[in-house]
Amino acid sequence: MTVSASNVALVPMRPAPLVHPLIVRLTHWINAAAIIVMIMSGLEIHNAYPTLPFKVPEIVTLGGWLGGATQWHFAAMWVLMTSGSIYVAHGLLSGRFRRKLWPISPRAVITDMVAAFSGRLSHQDLSVYNAVQRLLYSGVILAGFAAVLSGLAIWKPVQFRLLCSLFGDFDQARLIHFMAMSAVLSFLIVHVVMALLVPRSLLAMVRGR
Amino acid sequence: MLRKSRRMHPDTGAIMKEAARRVDLPTRRMFMQQAAGLGSLTLLSGCDVVDGVSAEKMLGSVSDFNDRVQVWLFDKNKLAREYPESAITRPFPFNAFYPVDKAPQVNAVEYRLDISGLAENKEPWTLERLHGLPRFTQITRHICIEGWSAIGKWSGVRFSEFLTRIGADLSAKYVTFRCDDNYITSIDMATALHPQTQLTLWFDDELLPRQYGFPVKLRVPTKLGFKNPKHIGEIEIGNDFNGGYWETYGYNWFSGL
């Protein structure tokens, strides 16, 4: 027994392969922080004149009141625009998005979803995303785009008039902005739960492997 | 009474502004507490937002930066969308920092619109003379910072036309509005000269009603609602930045649409 153990020790230690390059990890966490600030301050802005007929508890809002919330919102937007652009540009240009998020087949999504709920979905190889992950990660990138574009439309409905009219008009764009945020928030909740259930994946987004 | 309160002693403005910045207003306090409770965020953002005052300073300077971005983004040829009569919101919402019954009651006969600062002709305007100016009508969307919007119909004189008539220095930086409800706000000259910026005297084909700013308001469809002052008593053209009522509490000054 001890012989085989020493044999193992003789094999040179190969470092685990890099799952997430530094630029992905860095922008991932900066995006996460900016998105959380934007959602929390956005909910405070929502409370000033609710888009939908309910108010959000103050505890999950940021800014204290409308003025403070708008300041947070329009400060975090620069962080998200910068970091988000780098993240998306890297994902597209490096081929990472194509490699990791494509293809997504409906059949595989269903199979993996069933496997996930029955606790049989393998996360052995963190460098390969299962179909549910692919769907969710692609989905949140698209929802992010929708949130940014509808946000720009309601921030500058005159200067970006065409963009605003693509959403209908101001009021519709505001509603779409809220729905896009809801999609991102829903993803965020599922994402955090999954990351906590598979701590190795969380660690990989910190250490890279 | 109201006339007097329009303009404070020159130094008072600066002192009041400073005081408002420091005074422990309920909203301000809430903001601080909120900012102070952000311990967890420091982990994510890496900057020290535990100190409410420094968070506020940081946000203040980003807001100033956003003013400059919006000045750069503002296109004097871009027009706010105009709507058909059928799109008008009725009843049009009332909004102010006081309830509707507290809206100032201005005497139409005694009313004078004062002009100050960089203008050649500072003779005060009677309402009758203002009503004699060439008028145009717009049906545009009023967008409030709170998120609601409403479409209204406003008539009055093109503000660029008015500024030309009083011989205003059109190269000055700001136009400040002091109002009979003690409201104050200021806008950039580029917006003041925008073709849709209007010194409004009528609303929905009627004399501007009290709740919407009798006798004179400014309609700026390229800016948020709070940049559309009502009950204007004095217009000042100048290069000194005067900010505004809500701006002192933290609303972004430019607030362009």
C-alpha cells in the first residue's frame, strides 16, 4: 500500500487547469458589485413612484431616498459600463462565449435540469458548463443588455430618442427596464444558491482553478 | 411678502447652501445611515464607503462628472417628441414640494417678472406685456425624476426669443430662476436656447392655472420635471453657478433627458 502511495508522490504534481482567466474573474466580481448597487438603488428609485403596484422593503434598497439612490445608480452605471464592456468584449473576441456557452440544445437543457433537481448533475469538470448553466449565463448576458439599453432609453429619452421609441415610449421602456432587472435579479439568486451548493465553482471564480 | 422672499441677501444663498449641506435633515440623515450600513459593500467595491460623508463626497463628484457628460451629450438640434392632442394626460398631475393648497396665489395685476444679471434691458415685465409676446404651443412629455410621466400642452414665448428681447448675454453660462414659492433652479445656456424651451403662460389652452405655475413657468422638455420652475418671479442671467433647491439635496443639476 505504501509503495503505491510513494509512486503517486513520484508523479510530478500537475497544477489544475485554469478554468477562469484573471480578466474574467476580475470583471465578474466588479460586474457583480456594480449590478448589486444598481439593483438596490434602482429599487429605491422604483419606490419613489412604483412601476408595479408594490413597494420594495427599504432594507434591500440603497441611497436612503430618491436623490441618494439616483446618485448611486448613476455612479455605478459607469463601473458596470466599463467592466461589463471589457467582460463582453473579452468573451466575444477570445471565443470564450462560443466555446463555453454554445451550443445550447433544448433536449440537453431538459436532461440536465432533471439531473440537477435529482442531485445527479456532475460538476466534476468546472471548465465545461452543463446545458442549464449555458442557458442561464447566456440569458443573463442578454437580460443585462436589455437592462442597459432600456436604462439608456429612460435616462436620455430625447438624446437617444430612437432607442426610446424602439421600446415603445418612456413608460414602456421604464417597465421593460424593471423586467430586465427582475430577470437579472432572478438569475442572481439562483446563481448564488448554486455557487454555494457547489463551493468548488465559487472557489474557481476566485482562484481561477 | 412673496416678492421680498424671492431674493435673499447675496451671501445668504451661499450660507444657506452650505448649511443645507451640513444640516442634519431627516433625508440626509437617512442617507448617512444607509451609507454607514454598507460595511458589506466595502468588500466588493474596495473603497471606503463606511464613512457616510466620504461616500457622499464621492457620489457628489460623480454627479458633477455626470453634469459634464450631459453637457457634452446635449444636442441643441435634438427635439423632444411632440404628441397629438389625444395623448394629453387629463387630469395633469400636480407636483411640488408642498401640497396643492399651498401653491402661491400671485396677483396678476401687481405681478412683475424681474430680470437681473447680464441683460441690457432689466425693466420688469408685467403679465400683460408677457402675454403680448409671440407664442407657440407644444404637446410634450413631462418626465419626473420619481419615474412618472405625463403629456401636457403648454403655450408661451420661445425662451430664446425672450432672452434676445431683453438683450441677455447669450454667451453667459447659466440662467437662474427664482420663484414666488421660494423655489430656485438654474439651467445651462445651451438648454435655455433650445427651440422647445418655453416661457409658459398658458396650459391646455387656458391661462396657466395656479397649480401648474401661474403666472409664468418654464417648460423644458429636454430636462426632468424639477428643472421646469413654476411661479417664476425673477430670471437671472450670469456666470455664477446657483444650483437649485433639489440640487442642494442631491438631485443631479443638469438632469437632461
